[in-house]
Amino acid sequence: MEAATRMETRKISSLVKVFADEELQAPIHGRGSSLRGEMYSFQVAYRASLLIRPLHVFAESALQAPISVRSVELVPSNLACYHDADDHVLRRTPGLYPDLLMLLNPLKGITGYPNQWRSVWVTVELPPETKPGTYDIDIVFELKKGEEVGRETFVLEVIAATLPEQTLKHTEWFHTDCIATYYKTDIFSEEHWRRIGQFIETAVKHGMNMILTPLFTPPLDTAVGGSRPAVQLVDVEMSEGTYRFRFDRLQRWIDLCDRLGMTYFEFSHLFTQWGAKHAPKIMATVDGKEEQLFGWHTDSADPEYTRFISLFLTELVRFVEENGIQQRVYFHLSDEPKLEDMDTYRAAFELIQPYLRDYPIVDALSDLEFYKSGLIRNPIPASNDMQPFLDHGVEDLWTYYCCAQYKQVSNRFFNMPSSRNRVLGMQIYKLQLAGFLHWGYNFWYAQFSEYPIDPFTVTDAGGGFPSGDAYLVYPGEDGPIESIRLEVLTEALQDLRALQLLETKIGRERVVSLLEEGLGYEITLNTYPQETEWYICKREEINQQIQIHS
């Protein structure tokens, strides 16, 4: 609609990325449906013909549910993609990309920039007890109280069915040290714990039910010989050659996660990334003085580290059993070992096996030989290396993607259409995957942890990874600031749960048939619809089938 030619507005879906330097081509998206217990998002794009500030935007509705309106802010990208990226992207150039979702300041409002399309992001959080029905949601633009310059009405149908609990195990690696570094807090000070809680709460709200738990400083994305701030939850004391372990901080971590709704704990890697060749950084109080016991200078087969890890795992397993969390813990050996690392990985496996034989070990690795050799029962292959694992019939299979998975498969870089993020839930359903892992919930360092970055201005890890790979949340003054990519990933997980609900009503075969109807091909990890509107329409079909069969 237009108001005195000063403002034009358009209702669009959550899968549209609105760029300030191009004409908006997205179709009008004026109505949708949602199950109870999920978050439904849409956008209202706006363009002013002249500079307008402040511009106040708010929601009006009879729907008894929290409705938030946030401004979609632009953030810079120097590295939008690699030189050989595929064609399923929105653009390849550096520049400003829509990503950051800022809560509106009721006093400052937002700015209507002349002749630039921008958007606000509207999220409706539907409690399980929401009354079914059809509701109007008005998004109102005002210059000042009562001086309306724009209004859009979105129609949301709340279906009388509730989204089931998530069964997928989902972890986005939680970088505790990045929180301390950015907020300039002492590690595990009360302020650090408060911030940790804020970011855990946001993770849980968005479908993350497993958390990277730093028994010792995670040996991840660290330059060989380099170091990250020490964030170990286990206190180690050594006196007269005897090791003692205290788990007070680990207990506090578990209690905090329990309180905030986190289900599973993945204990940090017991050996270094890329092949288990060294010990992780481990600090200890030795005869009253703090010093580093192990690290890059320690060979993974070092006899003293062997003695240490044997004693430690014995005590850790006892702690796990005393807390009754045996079914909630997962272990890591080394991240992304390659076939040439099999000897060191085998030695690490044989070292820990007597202590962890009853516990799942999950590692991101993409060579089937590790599984066939019996070195891991729960491999996590990259999404572009899945087929051999699927062909071999590996059970309870997970997948992951990161910066290297940028051809054909789904991912969530700034320059990719949001549909390439959204498809993940449908792919997981089709392949019946048990888990999904990603390394970057809040990695706010340059590649290899060489130095801290400002995630509001450096979005590519200092030129290390395409923008959008390293983190899903920004560190706001009052806590996490969410991104478009996080919200769309949440929608993908909700799609998965909706498909699982429909399966309980009509069976898996009919659900898969509905999902792939009219495509002419099967949905896989590298074949899927590329049209944004397909995902909006397909989810509506799923919802209507749930309603019919409820």
C-alpha cells in the first residue's frame, strides 16, 4: 500500500532477503498458517521516497501471543563466497547484506532511507494453548503517535494441532571463550556465567538441544602452536605426581543447562583437531602454581598424557554416573581427521575405549574407512560426503556442513537464498538423520583464533570463511542478537517436526510422496527445489494435511 506517496510497503515471506541497492521483486505474502507451539515469521518491506526518521513500527492483533517486530539491519561482507561458488546464490559481490535482527527502540524508531527497500521482521510465538482460529496481524508505520504512513495486514491461521517435541539432536558449537573475550569479562566470573546463560537460553529457544561443554579448552579452529583463552570446567591439581580433579564448575554448567532446557552435553575433544596428534590445552595447579600441563607440545601418545587421561576419564565417568546423565553425554576424540590420520586416531580410540566403551563418540569425519575399521560407531560426515555412509547403511547417522560445503548442498552464507537454509529440515526428514552439527554458533575470532574480531563489522572471520559461516548470533549489549539465518534455521527444524507429526497421521510413505509431489526427482542433500515460494507453499500443504487429519 502507499500513503501520500511517501511510503510504500509490501508483505513478504521470511525467505526473502531485502537488499537496499536493488528493486524488490518478491511477491506479496499476505497470509499463512502455523501450528501451536511454533514460531511463525514474515516480513514487511518498506521504501520511503524521502528521508523519514524516526519511523515507528508496531504490531496490532487480537491474537493472544507474543508478537515481536525487529528491524532487519545490513552488515558488511568482504568475503561473500569463494571464487568457484555455484550459481545458487543471490550475489557474489562484497557489500551490505541483510542479516541482523535488531529490536526496535520505542524512542528512536527506525529510519526510512530515500528510495531504499528495507524490511522489518515479525515473529509470532504461539504457545501450545493458543486458541485455534484466523487472526489479523496489523503492522503499522507511524511518524509520530497517530500519524500513520503505512499499514499492512497479515492473516495468520492457527491450526488446532501442536508441534511435537524435537527428536533431532542439534548442536551449534558454543564458544565460551568468545563470550568472555567480547564482553571483556573474567572467565567464569559471575558476569561471564550470566552471559553464558543468555546465549544458552537463545540456543535452546531455537532448537539447539546439545551443547559443546568445555571440559578443557576445546582444541578447535586453533593454529598449530597457537592458543585460545583457557575455558576449562574441570579443575586439575597436581602434587607430588598425583592428579586430583574437581568438577564444581562442570556441575554448575550442567545445573545451568538443566534450568534453561538444554538436553544433551557433548564433551569437548580429548585430542587436537585434524587427526588427534596432540593433547588439548590443559591447565593445572602444580604445587600451588598454575601452569599449562599439556598442549601442542604434547604428543597424543605421550606416556604422561596417557596416564592423565586414564585417571581423568575414570573420575569423569564416576561424576556422570553420580549425576544420572549417562544417557545425555557424548564424547569427541578429534575433529575432522582424514584418512592419513587413521593411525593417530586409532591410538586415541584405543586409549579411551576401556573407559568410554558405554558412551557414544561422535566426530565430524568424512571417510567411511573410520567406520568400517570399527574406530567410530557414530560418525558425522559432511553433507557433501554422505552418500557412502548412506549406501553402507550406517545407523543413527548425523551430518554437518561448514565453509567447505558450498557447492550444491544446503548452507547459510549471507549470499545464499534463505531457501537453501530452510531446506535442511526436509532433507533431514527424507534421509531420517538423527543429528545435525555445525561449528559456529558464536565464533567471534579470526580464522584459527588468531585474534578477536568485531562481529558487527567483520563477518568472514578475518577473510577466513564466507560471511555467515562462523556465527548465528551477534553479541548485543543486553545479550544475543539474532540473525535471519538463525530464524530460518529454526523454521527448518519446525518443518521437520511438522513432517514427523503428519507421519503419525498418514504414514511415512504418504508424507514423502506429498513432499516430493510434482518435483520429478527425489529430495536429497544436493537435489532440492531452488524456488523460494516452493517452501512457503509446501509448508502450507503440510499444515493443511495435519488439519484435515487431526
